[in-house]
Amino acid sequence: MPLATPQGTLDFKSVDTITFVGASSNTVIDTTTGSFGVGVDANGPTSNLHVVGNALITGNVADLNIVSNVNMLHTSNTASIKLNSNVVTEFPRSKKLIKYPRVALTGPSAPTGYVASASDEEPNYNAWKAFENLNTNSDAWSTDFTENRYDVSSGEATTNAPLFEGERGDWIQIQLPSKIKLDYILIDPRRVASAKTPEASPGDGRIFGSINGTNWTLITSFSGRLYGGMASNENATAETVVTSTDTYYNYYRLQVTKRAGQYGSDKYVAIGQLEYFGTPEYDPEAHGVDVVVKSVPNVPNTDWLEVYYDAKDLADGAVSTVTALGGTTISGSNLGNPQISNGAFVFDGTGDCIVSGATSLSGNPPLSYSVWFKTNSIDSSGSNSIVMIGYAANTESIGFRINSTGYYRFYVYGGATNESITTTIVPELGKWTHATVVYDGLKSKLYIDGKFALQNTNTTTNLNLDSSAKVALGNYIDSSGNIGSNASYDGSITNFRLFNRALTQDEIYQLYAYQKEYFGHGDLSMTLKAGRLGIGTSEPRAALDVRGVINAESFYGLNDATVAYKYFDSDTINHTFSNLNLKVGEAYKIVWSYHNTTSNHNVHMFVNGDETDTNYWHAIQQVTGSFAAAGSTGNTARMFSTGGSSDHIWVYDLRLTHDRRPMMMGHGHFSTPSGGTMSTSNNQAWRLGTWNHSVQADAITSLKFDQTSTGSFGAGSSIRILKTM
């Protein structure tokens, strides 16, 4: 009987169990065990609190001690723990890295779900044949043999090749039955007769992804691929192109902008086999579990923020008015015809610009600006302006651009001696990059992707901004606010911020980290996957895989950083390490233990299959009784000279500079224990003062070590390549 007002307490005495019986389940209070069951069957609760179904707690739990298992319901194959609405820990289903296509193709759209196509095909060398798991003379894709689609001398695509996304070059495409996140591709050269050679293979190219086959996103670009050697090399190796994307696509397109064209006389491009490696968006066959701990970055400070423009929430189309964000009040307007696409302002390199209203800056103020940008191409006759504050006249502006020779430059227009600096850093076309320039009233510092890059060395400044100086993105402007001289930028710009003070290094990294995931620069997570720990990557490839810089007082166990190793158990005349990925800005060591059982000879090192001596320079000194008794210099790839019947130890430092050219130095020692009494001639030291390779490359993908006379690497010799921390 319902009571309008509570009348007191209902007290059951000497009752062991109270059961509320429902149609299909019961609610039970068991006083003998101190148990409470909701939705339980006739057997009652099996624990102190037993809930069958969902439990909702809307208040706070002051102290929750879990002494057994926690079973979390998951959505999209992922269970998660949240804090302040942010996911901080996930337990996702562990997806496997899979080769695609997963089956051999037997036709352009067979088996069902796969569709292979290309911009051009030589009869009987169809696109689908690059995906049939065979590699013979005819089991390959090739463009027309006779149409001169690639220049014989330069290897560049000609006007006979199609124009796609701003560049010429034939392409090959694969449509997959479902979306995958691409990790890397493997390009295997076509076999000609019985030999597998680099003939007509892709030297430079780009990889695109799409979800509909119409709108394409550039994933990565590559250049300088040589497949292990010259066209006459009958044991060419496959090239691996590593990608970095967090987006799942079911269409992938490889465009070849240049073939390995210094070899042979081919006018076409060909691929023996093409393999895509990635993780599927949904993988019902994956039953493992990863542990992902996420770091959620703070929103950058807006203190002293003068101008803030971002296109990430704007609809695609033409730019009209650019709204001030982050509490700022200075809006912008367009000159020319800049567009908005995929959350960025797009400039086509022909007279586009975004100009702010008047700022509070004038004279010689401290300031900082940061920007995300992606360069499509570089005008070799223009100034390629990304950011200008002020206008294009002596002393009237400060800014950041790409000069006509293709290097980043930060400047004061008409600045004092050493106030404007051209760096040795080359933009990576098609890749989002973050730049911050900090000006303290005298000197400027440049930071690329959150890391310090360069500082100018001037002792005076010429900067003298007019009052109410404006910001120009994508071009120079004149004193009237109109587009000035030839400085149009071809690329995308977004998330521009101008501060009227000098930022600290921590603040600069905060600006970079805030959107590094969004722009494909790794992630902010730590992932435990199949016994591998990845920091900054969700797909660790080693027991400990760190994507970024490690700051530590010391490291132990340097062998853990081994990139490649070879032990020679018999005399060998040469050896090639293939499928390397030695990158710009990283440091590597080469350690030789060399046992020479023959007469004196030289050992050379060739990069990416280039065995042309005139592309190398070396300088070696010999240390015997005097410090530099002898040596050699010249256009060869020589890395050391041996003594007859001697044992050597050599250690080299190898870098791929920001200019994308290999550079090396090193030192070593040899002794001839069979020489009898220990003497200067039997114990010598050598040093490699300089070693350079003139050909630019995005990565060192192969290293060939070769004796060039009558010697050999004696049994017991070894080479180790290390990535230093």
C-alpha cells in the first residue's frame, strides 16, 4: 500500500534472505553472507555485490579497491579508461601487420574486392601483374615502351606522362576490399630475361591514399632509389618506402615522377612486384591485446597572442575573411585566390596571399611566430614566402621563407651583417612541418618541429617595423598591403600564431606537440604490443622503439642499437647491406673488424648503388713515425687502405646531412703481427678526415663495401652498423 509520506523504518528481524521474484530474474538480499544480487537467477548472488547487466554510478566512489578481475565492455574492439573526458589508457585489440593484396591477383578485378589500374599500360604488361606474386620478364607492370614518357638522359617524366596533383608521372593504383593504415611498401624491380635489374624502376615518386578514388591525400614521397646498383646488376634488391599516416584508406596510388634514369636507355617505367604492408581498420582475426597509455597535450597559452589564424574548422572553398581566434581581434583578408582544403589555407604559387589587419607591432619589438606548413613545390626564381611581418623593403620586415636554391631562410629584410640566415635545411615536399622563429630584439632563433635548428650571429639589428605592421602569409606585400615582388608560395599553411614576446623552448615544444599527431608526426602515446614497447609510435618495430630524441646521461649496451651486421666466415670480395633506412639528422657508426690475408688494397663504400667515383671525395692520412707520414685524396669512395697480412679496427661516424648528402669521418689502426719485432711499420694508425657523396637522397637505403683491387675481406672479418643515441 503506497504511503504519501514516509512513516518510519521497515524492520525485518531474524530473516536470512529477502527475495524479490521477477519474471526472469530476481533481486536478492542475503544477510548470512552479506550479499546483494540484482538480476540474479534462483541460485542467488555469488559475491557481495552481484549485478547481472549494466551498473550505473552517477556519484563519486571515494575508495575503490579491486582485488580480482575488471571486465570492461568495449566499443570498436577497444576498452578504455578516461580522465576528465580524455582517454588516457586503452586496451585495443592488437592488429596484425599484413601484406596486401592478401591473395595473388589473376586479373584487373580478380579476385573480387581488388581492382588494379594504371595511367598507362604496355600491352601484356598490365597493372594487375604487379600484384600476382610472380616476377618474370612478362609478369610485371610497365608503361608503353615507345612513347618516350620518361627522358632518357634525366629520367624525369615528360609531358607525355599525366599531370597528377601538380606533378607529372605515370601511376599504378590498387583498390582494396577494406581500408588499411599503410606502414610501408616494397617495390621489387622487374626481371628482364633471367636477371632482376633496376632497369626502368621508380627512382623518385609519391604515394597517395583515398577513400573514394577521387579525392587523394599525399602520404609520403621518396627519391634517389637505385635498387642496389647499375642496370647491369643482375641481383638488384627491392626498395622499401616507409610511410607515416594514421588514416585508413582503401585506395592507394603510387606515382613515379622519375625513374632510376641514369641507367640504360629506357623511356618507360616498370615494376616487377608491388607489395603494401599495413594494418586493417577492422581485423576479426586479431585476438591479442595491446596496452596504450596516452598523453593528452595542453592547449597552448594565449598570453601575449597577437594574431591567430587556423583553418581546421572551416569548410572547403575559397577564402573570404579569416576570423581571429584565441581571443585575438585582428582578422585577415585574402589577396589573389587562396583556398581552404582539408583544414588548411592553400596557396597555388601564383599570386595568393592572406593579409592581417594592423597589429600593435612597430620599431624593433620582441616577437615570436609559429606555423604549420606543407610545401608542394619550390620556385627556383622566387622567394617562396611562408611568413612575412611588415612589408618588403629594407628594415621593414622580418620573416621566414624558402630561398630559390631550396633552403629555409629566416631574415630581417635588408638586415645587418649575419642577421638574415640561409640554413642547410631542405624542405620535405608534401610533408607537414612546424616552424617557430623567436626574435628577442636582436637575434633570431629557428626551431623546426619543436627542436632548435639555428641562430643568427649578428651583433646589431636593422629591424624597424612601421607602426601597425601587418602579417602576410604565402607572399610578400608592399607598403600598401598589396602583393609585392615574386615571392608566391606553393603549399598549405595553417595554425599561424604571432606573439608579441619571445617564447621559451618549453612553450615552443608545447605549440608543436599540440598538433603533432594531427599532422602525422607520430603520436603522444606509449604502446606495449607483443612484448615490444613503442614510445611515440603505435607500431613498435623493436623491443624498445623510440620515435624522437632521447636525453640521457649515458647508454649501456650499444649493440642494442645495431641496424645491420655481417660476419664473414669465408673470404669475401664485397658485401651489400640492402633495405636500410638511414635518415636525415640521425647519427650512425660503422665498426669494421677487418682481417686481411692478402696484399695491400683499398676498401670503398658505395651509397644507394652509386659506384661512380667522381660522385665521391675522400681524404685519408697515415700515422706512423710522424703524425701524417702519407695519405691520399681524390674522387673515389675509398674509406681505408690495408696493410699486407694485417688485422684492422676501424670506426666511422656517418651522417646524412640536412642537405641530404652522405658525409663520414673515421679513424682506425692495423698491425701485422707476422712482421716480427714490433715496429712503426708493423703498427700504423690511419684517419679518414673527410668522405663525401655528392648525390642527394632522402635516406641511405643501401651500402656496398667493396675491395677494389686484388684483396678480400678475410674470414673472421665483420661489419656492424649502429644507430647512436
